[in-house]
Amino acid sequence: MQNSGISSLEIIQSLKQAVAIIDHKGFILSVNPVWIRNSLESGVSESFHWIGVNYLQIFAAISDAEGNASNALDAVLDGTTPYFRAEIQSHFQKNIKWFQLEATTIFDDDGPTAKGMVISLTDITKCKLLEHDLLEALTQLRTLSGLLPICAVCKRIRDEHDIWNSVESFLQKHTHAEFTHDICPECIRRLYPKYSSILDSCNNS
């Protein structure tokens, strides 16, 4: 790589993922511009320096908050598990973002000795939001395809919260349908019998 005139550091600096290089004790040696930009967007002060921060402690705090194993990166750092992947949440100033964390062991050139690891964070927020929308749509489809409790008298439908809704409000709540009202021919004949002959003439024409 050095012979090409492109260094590994230049490659890391150009990536769209947030990247941090971690030493064998878990401390950050360097981060790329995307890492810094993400930290600023999450509310970290511009004066904060990532170099020398113990990333294992940060990951442990995030994992504990989400109920996941807090020591998963230890195995990557010592080379026992050379690769680890997980989805993590990060609280930004205006919203919550999802990232796919990938950790890879850095081995010594002369043997299997681990001397650190690379952490990369890929923003997968759009994918997670799409996943949420698809699951919600699937839930709605299951609701509409199952048995719907409907009143035999007024025809209102009982929803999952035991609230009775009109057919219109139930469908609007569980679909994207919009309603416009009309009167069917049978109801016109029943409510306005004087117009029945007009309907019959239209049907025969």
C-alpha cells in the first residue's frame, strides 16, 4: 500500500463510516473526520479530544443501557474473536440514530499477536426506520386479515384497545385509506323511492 503512495491513514480519513483505531488496552489512538462530526451532532463539545479515551468503557456503558453484553469487544481486542458486529443506538440532539458497529482485530505483522482493533460505525438509521414502518404495516395487515369483532346492530368495530370505532375511523386508523361518502342504489330506493324510476331507467339504458 505504501508503494502506491496511498497510506492506510488516508484511506481511513476518506471513509464515510466513523472509524476509530484502538490500542491493545482499549484506548483510542485516532479517529477520522466522520467520527468527530457524529460526536458533534450528538452534543459532544468541540473542545473534547477523543485521543486517549477508553472506548471499552464507552461501549460497556452503551451495552448496559441496551441490556447487551458489555464485554463483547474484549474478545476482539485480544484476538480471540477477530470480528464482532452489533447494532447500537446513539442519542443525538434532535433524534435517535442507529449504527452498525463493526470491530476487527489488528494483528502484529510477524504473528497472531493482537495489538489493537478498528471500530467502524455505519449509520443505518434509515434502514431501521424502514424496518419499523414495514413491521407496523405487517401488524396492520394481520389485524385486517384476522377476525374483527363487529357489532351486529350498529356495525362498529372493536379495536385492540377494546374501543368501538365506526368502520370509517377503524380503516383510517389501520390503513392509509381516505373516505368520500355516497349513497348506493339500494339505499336510494329505500330512502327516496320517488327516484327509483330514474335509477331503473339508467340501468336499462
